[in-house]
Amino acid sequence: MFAQLPLLSLLVWLPIAGGVWLLLAGTRVPDRAVRIDALGISLVTFLLSLPLYVNFDRSTAAMQFVERHAWIPAFDINYHLGVDGIAMPLILLTTFTTVLVVLAGWEVIKDRLAPYMAAFLILEGLMIGVFSALDAILFYVFWEAMLIPMFLIIGIWGGARRVYATIKFFLYTFLGSVLMLVALLYLYYQGGSFAIADLQQLPVGETAQLLVFVAFLLAFAVKVPMWPVHTWLPDAHVEAPTGGSVILAAIMLKMGGYGFLRFSLPIAPDASRALDGLMIGLSLIAIVYIGFVAIVQRDMKKLIAYSSVSHMGFVTLGFFTIFRIVQSTGTTDGAAMGVAGGMVQMISHGFVSGALFLCVGVLYDRVHSRQIDDYGGVVNSMPKFAALFMLFAMANAGLPGTSSFVGEFLVILASFQASAWIAFFAALTLILSAAYMLWMYKRVIFGEVANARVAALVDIGARETLILGSLALVVLAVGIWPAPLLEVMNPTIEQLIDHVMRSKL
């Protein structure tokens, strides 16, 4: 039944339409009605996304739930949507996270509530569009359009330096994307099609592949973000409201990794092979160097932001060690393991980092400070919060039984087949992340009560318990039983590896 519905179009346009309606309604609708409407739209969108998983054919790598309509026939540009085992989990992550973001802003946002909720709903639809677009121009339109609501979220509801953070965020992400458009136009003039599947099959010469790969790299590396183009992220996180930080960390960073899998590797496989040393090097720098940078942070949001850069290094490491693994072992099994580990790490990081930013938001709403030195002894007045915060801190450190361990273990195991040294430096993140997370947790949660504001803290209520408890269940579920996630991705990953290992020269 669901296969006959334009399910992906509903997922894209329902939240966008709901957001536009809230914008138009504005102050004419009471705040309580705005909250209920936003929650209802996000919940319906999440429920509509569940058939993507339930009815997903796990035996094939083919695109499913496909929709195609002519959009600009003169240039063969189509409204073309579909999902595979890589895109579908990211869409579920998007719809699930948006519900939590709406709940997180339920009581906190007092000013311009309708535009705030509208911005997140519109952003949700655009992000789903990025993950489901099968036409390169449609992908690019969604990719650029989603910058607008995030720009407004940080710029209007952000902190004291929000203007600086928004301009930096916009310039970094926009300028990188312009080169991606140039690469897409070049590929169109070579092959006469904007269909991503056609671009992946297009024979491209060595020099052209290198230039195309670099253009894609600048767009996707900024979004991941990879070192050294990561500097916009800490500023954006620190100044963004809690909901903005959650969406940035949980979903928007994943679009860079998704772009590497959808564009860079399959379109320019020979360039990917030639530049894999560069990608591995940048990934290891992010994992190790940024891990040390996180240790010295005194702002909780900055610490978690740098932690995100470090952990996303695992994603790109898993994606680009595949050539050395195949060369070393002669089989593609380890390569598939590396890509699967990178994908699980993306999904896991979405849940864990989102939860950590929500935890910081809980404290900030009560004390109005993100500085670690302003806290201490929180466990005395917030035991339920302390327990959940501990779970997410341990998950971020890669504790076995949590979702982060699965992704990191798969990537380390795969990279060991490429080089013991690569695996060694990658594994350092387990030590570094434990160091900075335990350092922060100890000083915030334990010890003597820092001041009267901390002593007067009230433990999380039903709404906050529901938000953090939902994330805790997912983190544990994926960590204990990752098979349902892996079996969805495996056919697509195997097909991708098979495609990437065939030279186009």
C-alpha cells in the first residue's frame, strides 16, 4: 500500500507546508496552539517515515519508493526522489530528531515562537529532500535551501555573538557548495543528464576526476566538517539555541558524509583512490588533534562541538580506507565493514551528540551558563538527569553496549586491515574521548555544590525525561542489537564498494 503513495513527497512537503502555515499564522495563533501544531506535524512526519523501514526490501540495493516527474525538461532536470539503504536510516534520524527538538523548545522559547517552530519544520523537509533527491540539481536546491532556516535559527535565537557565527557558518558552507555546482554542470555537459545514477556511471578522465573530486571535497568537507575547515562549527554550536545545536550535530553534519558516498566515491573512484592518503591523513588529524583540543575546553558546548569533529573523523576514515583494505586483503569484505562502520557512526553520533547538546541545554535553561567552572555537585539535586547524562557521556566515549562502540569498533577493525598504524591512531580517540568526557562529567556532576544556583536546581520533569529517555533507549538498542540497522545498509554498501573498485580510466 505504502509503495503506491508518494511517501517521500509527503515527508518532504508536509513539514515545509506546516512551517509555512505557522509563519503565515504568526501571532494570530496562541503559543500553546503553535506548540501543539508543531508537535503534531513533526509526529505525523515521523510516523509517515516508519513505513520506509517497515516496507524496505532488504534484499536489494535498488532505489525504493521512487517518484519521478519532469521539472525542467529542456535540461532533463527532474523531480526525482528515492531511497536506498544509505539514505533511509538518515531520513528516520531526521524525523525522529525533529520531534525531540520541538519538545525541547516547548517551554524554553518565549520570543517569536511560531517562526522558531516554522524554521525547524521547514528545515526538516529540506533535509529529507537532500537525502532522497536522485537528481543532482534537485539535490543542490535542497542542499542550499536548508542553509536559510539554520541561518535564521542561529541569527535570531542565538547567543551574543550570533551574527558573527551565522555569517561564518553561511560563508563556509555556501562557498564550498558553489564549486560543487560547477562540478555538477561539468558532468552534465559531459553526459547530458543530471540523474545521480547516470553521473555515477559516466566515464570521466583522470584529470577531470581529480578536479571533480576536489570540488566535491570542498563542499562536503566543510559540512562534515573535516580539519582544517571545521572552525565554523564551534562558533555555530556555541551561539545556536539548543535545538539548533541538536540539528547541526545530529543531521546537518551527516550530509557531508552522505555526499562522499553518493557523489565523490562513485563519480570519481580513481581520484578517490589517488587521494585516499590525503583523506585518511585529514581524518586522523581530526580524530587525534581535535580530541586534544576538546580536552582543554571550558565551555561545555565547545567541548561537545570539538568532540563532534573528532568523531566525524571516524566516518571519513571508514569511507576512504577501503582502497587500502582491498589492496591489502584482496577482498571487499573489510572495505564493506569500514563503510558500514562509518554509517553506523553517523547514525550513532546523531543520537549521542544530540543528546549531549540537549543535556547542556537542560543545565543552561536553569543556570544560564555553559562554563564547566560554574557547576559542581549537580547530582545532589538532579539524580535522574545525572544518570542519563552519564549514559550519553559514556556512549560518546565508545562504551561497549552503546551505539558509538559499534561504529568505532567496525572502523578500527576495518582500518587495521589497511594498516596497523592507521588503526592505532584511530583507536586513540577511545582514550581521548574518555578523558574529556569524564573530565567534564566529574566537574559538572560530582564534587561540592558550586553555588546557590546549582544548589537550587530542580531535576528533570516528565517532558525532559521523555526526550532524554527516548534517546537513551535508541543508543542502547543500537549498541546491543545493531543487526536491524546493518542489514538495511549492507546490500547498498556492497554495491557501492563493487562500483568504486572498478576504474573509469
